[in-house]
Amino acid sequence: MDVYKEYLNEDLALVQDHINSVFKVQGRLMGEVSDYLLQSRGKMLRPAVTCLVARGFGYDTSEGHHARIGAALEIFHLATLLHDDVIDKASMRRGRPTVNARWSDEVAILFADYLYASCFDLALAALDPKVVQLLTQTTRTMTEGEMFQIERRGSWLTVEDYFSIIRSKTAYLFSACAAIGAILAKQNPKTIKNMAEFGLNFGLAFQITDDTLDYEAQSDAWGKRVGADLNEGKQTLPLLHALQNASGEDRESLLRVLANGRDFDTVHHFVKQYNGIDYSLEKAGEFTRAATGILSDCPGNEAFEILQRLSDGVLVRQC
């Protein structure tokens, strides 16, 4: 999943500069949270998608807007994670205590709000209302997904519910990242729509694989212990598929385990028995093939070759 880092080294360095400027804050508490979050940097995958699409379509990087927008997208993503952790009452993120666990829900929410405001401030620098419009639309869609998840809290999701939630909460942001790259490169509406579709499929494959790794990850680079999502009560595709397909007796047994401690080994046995892992990876493969199929119609240059490799790498990643 790191195939883009060397090619985008200068771009991502500029993105990080803009992020650093946002994290130069006033006040002791703001400073503590800011420093803490900067110590746990993500992969910058979302700005990478934007930069790769923009470069692939011939964007003139000397304009510099791609770096500001890339920073806006990474900051937007981080803000959503802060809110998610509060809603989910999560205690760990990327192998470290969450902001809400270390400080409080109030601190996490307010810092996320600060990041949202900073994100839109950076996005305005693109001087194209379509960019900000896409971000506002993505905010609405992600909020709807989160509200739907809250609405279904306390009851078991269907597989269809799961796809609806990850489409809203994960895939639409990747869709916006890819579409914004095409907008920066001044592509026509059809191309922008195709890139949005690419990002949506990429995001779905990415999230499904992420959820599958909670059962199967073998690498220390995963950043959290296997079974962490299950322990927090998250309903992901491998488990939901097993529940949907288990025999009546096995389903009742699995539900009892889930209601009484969620013993990972037992749940993992049922998930494997009813092909939850294989089914999930098969669905991720379908979305990956849809994404790479769209890329096959794009210009044949290094940026899109890397994006193709990045898409292919989703299925085999271990972190």
C-alpha cells in the first residue's frame, strides 16, 4: 500500500506542511491535543488518491492547490475519526489511546470541529466551488451514514445495512478525493463522474478488507490487535455474513457468544465455518475489479499505473 510514497514524495511533503500549519494552535490544551495527534500520522492515502488522479490528468502541480486540497482531505478524515471515536466510545486508535479516552468527549468533539473549519478554509484556496461543494456533500452523506448506524444500534445489521453504512462513512470520501483530483485537472463532467465512481469502488474494497483484517491480520504493522473491532461490538461483513447464513442452532450459539464476552476464538470459528472471510474478500475483489476497470480507460502514465497498483494492493494488504 506504500507504492505511491516515492512518486508523491514532494507532494505529500507539501501536504504535511499545510497540515502542520493547521496544527499550530493557541492554548495549552489545544497544543497538547495537536501534538498528540501529529505523533500518530496516517498513510495520507486520501490526499495520495487526489494527487495521483490530478497528476494523471496533467495537472500543473506548480499551482500548489493540490497540496492544500490534499491537506484539507486528510484533516477532514482525521476530524471524522475523532467524532467516530466519541460516538463508538472507542478507547484505542492506531495502537494508542483515543483523544476522547485520554482527555474527554468534549475535547475530541471540539478539536474535530476546529479541524472541519480548517479543512474548508484550505479547500477554499482551490478557487473552484465544486471542490467545497463536494466536501459539503460528503459531510452530509457521512452524517447520514453515522445517524443510520446509531438508529440501528442495539439490533443486528443486515449485510445490506453494512454496505449502506460503509458506502456513506468510508467510500464517499474516497469518491470525493478522486473526483477532486479530476476537478483540479479541469476534466469534463463525465471524467469527473468516472473518477468519483472509481473512488467509491476503491473505498468499498478498502473498508471491507480493513474489516476482514480484524479477523485475519498477520502483520505487526496492522497497528491494533486482531479482534479489536469485534471486542468493541462492531458489526462487520465477515460476522454479518456468518450470522445470515448460519443454521438456526449455530446462529443461536453464535448470538450467545456475542452476548457473553465475544470470545474471539469461538466467533472466529463460526465466521470461518460459514465463509465470512472468503465471502468478504470476494466482495472486496468485485469492487476492486470495478475500480481498476475504470482506470483502464485513463491515460497510460506513471500516476495512473501507481493508482492501478494501489488498487490491486488493497486485497493483499496487511496494514
